[in-house]
Amino acid sequence: MATIVVATKSTFAQYSSDALRFSQFSSSNTARFDALGGTKTAIGGDLSSLYGNPAGLGMFSKSEFNFTPSINLRNNDISFNGASNSATNNNVDLNNLGVVFHSKTYKKDNLNKGLLSINFGIGYQKRSLFRNEFNFSGQSNLNGLSDFFTENSNAERVNGGIPNPDNLTSEANYAAYYSYLTDYQQNSYRNITYADADQAYNFRRTGGNSEIDLSFGVNVSNNFFIGGGVGLSSLKYTSVETTNEKGSTNPASGIDKDYNVDYTRNFDTEGSGVNFKLGFIIKPVQELRIGLSAESPTWYSITDKYSEELLEKINSYSGLDSYPFEYNLKTPFKLNGGLAYFIGTKGFISADIGFVDYSSITLSSETSTVDQSNNNAISSSYKNVINYSVGGEYKLNEAFLLRLGYQSKGNPYRNLANSDFKKDIFSGGFGYRFGVYYFDMALLNSNDKLYYSNYSLNNGNQPIATVDTRKNSVSLTFGVRF
């Protein structure tokens, strides 16, 4: 999903953007279904069913094991105040690993009617990746860190604090005063730095959302399949975002000093949760399959360790503020439907459609004011989306298969341009079968847009970089039937 990041004030109370980030996950796929655009709701018979529509497990006629590593290549083009930068970062990951155990039911009469098999599966999947890394530089253009800390320091008085520098409650605000980013006169703070300071940004984010799924699928008369499962989710999110600013004070203020500071925000979040899946697939005729699957919200328990630090580099003085916080997060309910049409034994075409309402995300904690402000922000900022995908597979011979696919993921933001935040993913690949073994490969291409700032100002004029990320991923599945 395309992403927007606009930094908030120095406060631990703004979690609505994290709530969306941790809710934007999708079921993992084997390389076969990656190449098909992720259209797995109606097809079945693949270990992707473990992570999507568990009814597809009912179509297995043998036990099966596979695993899917991937190579992810990212190229970031960054525009910042008229300057252009680029950055590349790559990683290898494990998309999923799973096994399905086929279990026939004992029958004495008609072997093609009634309950024919009950299959069980267990798998690990990576549902989202937060990883990215880039750096860029430019000038602050009148809206530097001095403006940010002037607003923060004056806000302490508004909130009932004592603005005298020796009594500031924020260590970072005091470090800003010590670093000559701000000055205190007549019971308020003022910006005393020259405009257009030199800034350099460093952004490094890691982590992801993963899940262990325990599922089953039932085959009834080879034309009705039903399944269910439980997902045990975990997330890990780490981000270190630093702004270095160098400049001078304005001598007209009565202070003539150079300054060199690093402002760093550290995000360290961990959580665990649970969700449930239910689905069915019917075959009204041999050529057609119709699937429907539902996934409950994931109920997370999250521990967040957010901190921000201002380091004055000339005299090595720093101010650090930490804001530990624990909360519960309920992600949206998800509904998916799909159709697949088989063209004899030569292949098939398939299409899926999915519904997600991001405005239904709910955050709860022991602090009601935090809950209310964030839930209001969620309901007013996010909306429901329709995601869809299409794909097809063609069998060249008994061993070799070709695949193509396309996915479209909708814009979750209520008041932001759809063209910036709708995501298109193009995919293709092939499969090779040899005895009880098989190998599949998929290539996926997508673009993301990120509007990034490491701090924000009351007037909304903080420096913002536009980051266009081109991502190419290669996934490989190795499997065996037994």
C-alpha cells in the first residue's frame, strides 16, 4: 500500500498512523499465486490456501510441503526542496513455509459422495515488510528544527508547565535551548537562527508482520469445500529517523553562535495477536469454481517504546525523552470473493475482489483521552477500499506452466488523491513439475509513494520529501508431495 508519513509533534499520543501501518497486511502467497496476482480465493489446491481461503486445503489429494524465499530490490528516488537523491536497498526474506497433511475418510460405498477427506495444515507467513532505508539532504527553507522546538517549548506553557528553561519538562526542549536553537525572553521562546540551514536526513526502518496459521479444509463430494483456521500474529517495527541541521544564530538577536544538532526519533514496537479465518469453495460445474472467505479482525496487544533525542554535537550535550506506552489494536474485518474458470486441462483464469474498511480500526488503552483522539483521527482520516486481482495460468506441457497476474490495492486515505495512494502490482512467472517435486518462480513489480517529514509545524509548512520507491521482488517456491 502506498504510504504517507507526516511527523507529529513531540508527543506519544499520536498512534493513528501506526494503527494503519500495522493493519495494512495481506495473506502471503507461494510463488505460483504471486505470479497469478494473488488470486487464491477460488482456486484451492495450493499451500497459499493456508494463508488465504482455508477451504482450498480440502482440494489436496496428497500431503505436501513447500517453502518460499524471496529477494526484494528497492530503488528510492527522493525529491527535497528542489534537490534530487536516490538510494537502493535490498534484502532476502522467507515469505512462507508450510505443510498440509491429507487424510481420507473411510468409506465403504460410493467413494465420490459425502465427506471424502479432512486435511490439516500448519504454516508460517510474512504478511508485511516495513523495511526501507534512504538518506537525503537540502536546506530547511525557513522551517527548521528551531521552529519545531520553539513551538514545542512554548506548548509547555500552554499545557500548564513552567516555560523557564531550567524547568522545562522535556529534556529535548532544554537541549534545544542549550544548543541555541531557541531563546527565552519575556516568558516565551523565540527562534533566533538564520533561515535556510543545511539539513541531512537518515531514515532506516526494519521489521514486519508475520503469522503462524493452523487450518483445516474439508472435501464434500468433490464439489463443495469448506475450511477454517486460526492465525497467531506477531509484529516487530523498528525505525531510526535522524535530522542533522547545521547553521548559525542571527547576531541581531544578541547571540552569535554556530550550531550542529542531530534530532532523532526512535520507534521500537512489538505486538502479538490472534485472528480467525473461514471460507468455502463450490464447483457448480467442473469448469467453474466460486470462493468466498472472511478474516476476522486481528486483536493485537502492543508495547510501544518511542523516544526522541536532540544531540548538540559541538559540546556533546543531549536531551532524551522516552514515552513507553501499551495499547490494544483491532484491525479491520476482511471479506474476499473469487471466481476461477478452467479451460479443460490447459489452464485457467481467475479473479478476486476484496473489501477492507480501514476506518473501523480501533485503538484502546488505559488512557481514554489518547484512545478518543486516535480513534477520531482514524475514523476521519481513513476509509474503506476495494482491492481486486486477476491472473491466469497456461500449461505448455505436463511439466512446464506459464503465469501472469495483476493486483490493484485501493487508497485508504479519505482526503488524499487516489492516484498517489493506489497501488498497482504486475506479476508473472513459471512453474516446473518433475515427479513428486515442483519449482515455481514469480517476479513482482510495484511502486510506492511516501511523503516524509521527521517533524511537523503548526502551520503544516515543515520540510517534506517525496520518496518514489520502485520495488522488484523475486519469489521462489520449492515443494514436494508425499
